[in-house]
Amino acid sequence: MRRKTYSVLLVVLYALLFSGGDVRADELLGRDPIEVPAQRNSIDMKNFASQILGMQKTDPIQNPEWLRGTKILGWRFLDKNHQALGKVGDVFLNKDNGEFIWVKVDTDRLNFITFMAFDRLTHNIKIEDQVMFCDLDKKQILKNAEIFKNSPATQPDIISLADLLRAPVYLPSGLLIGNVTETLGPNKTTQVDYLVVMVHEDRKTVPIPLSQIILRTQDSMPILEITEDQYKIMREFTK
């Protein structure tokens, strides 16, 4: 089911690229217009523009002070004694504030276990030198392996980082105007503060603050919605 959803999104994105972006996603898919929730009342357009300007001045993609989501996936995941447990397969975020909630680890087939899910707070997960650590040792984990086999993916307030890194971006009208290509958070922290969006109209990217957009899910996939005014501001920074 998820592969089918990915394929549909790719069709939409390619169609937009070759149409100049002037097409509605629901028209391409042959569906009714996308239903969207009420806009956030706390959006401050001046602050929205100021945050984008501040980020662009620092060149965040190349700035080591910012942690890129695309770099996290595949990192080594270690126990408290620095013994390898596997690699970070995905991170599950609180969709409202970008905080890491769970880390899915693709294991090195420990006792034939293919993956484990670690709670950030419960297991005191930290980031340092492009690796993640938990405060348990390998023996404890293997002895209680069943505890770590529960997946958080079904919780409604949590989204997958891997899915977010290819999420579509819509206007309230249902017009698809871009897609997420990167996430950014302060280095060594476990959160996402900004989403880097490729604006199809200009073929350029712009970082936007997660706190000032609507992030929801459809068919278990994350979808971003921005206002018309936000889109105008974004385009000023991509020209």
C-alpha cells in the first residue's frame, strides 16, 4: 500500500515539474479537491519571513551547526558501552513540535531480530559525532528484546522522518507547489525546527519553520499546508 502511495506522489511531482507547477494535485489524481483544516491563527508573516532570511544567511545546508535529517538515516546506533546495535532506519517525530519520539534501529540481526524501536526519553538517546547512543547495554537489550519490538508508526501524532523527507506541500486550494527535500535542527539536539522545501515554480529550495505550518497526514503519509501569503514570501526568497 505504501509503495502505491509513493508511486502516486512521484507521478504528481513529475507532472508538476514539466507543467511549470500550474496544476492541481487532485486534478492529476482524478480525485475530489483535498480537504484542508482551518489555518493556524498564530502565523506571524513578518516573523515567518524573518526566520527564512536568518536561515538563508547562514547557508544551513552546509553549516555544521545544523543537523540534516537526510544524514541521520543510516547513522550507527550504539549502546552505552559504544557497542554497535545497528543503524538508524527511521526516526519518528512529534508532528507539532518536531521532537524525536522514537528511533527505529535496523539491527545487525541480533538473535534474528531485524529492527528495534527505542524511546528517546526512556532510553536517554543522545547524538554525538554522527552516531546515536542509548543508556542501555547490549546484554540488557538482547535479554529484553520483546520490549523493543513495538513499532510507534501507528500513533496519530507521530510521523516518520523518512516519509517527511519526501512530503508534498500544498496550498489551501489543494494546489501542489513543492515537496520537502531536507529537515534541519540544531546540531546535537533531537528535534526538527525547519523543513527545506523545493518550490517547483522556481526550481529552488527555501527553509521554512516547522512551527508556522500545518503538518497533517493523509493515507498515513505526512502532508504540509502553507497559506497563500506564506507562499508569496517563500517565492521572494527563491527568485
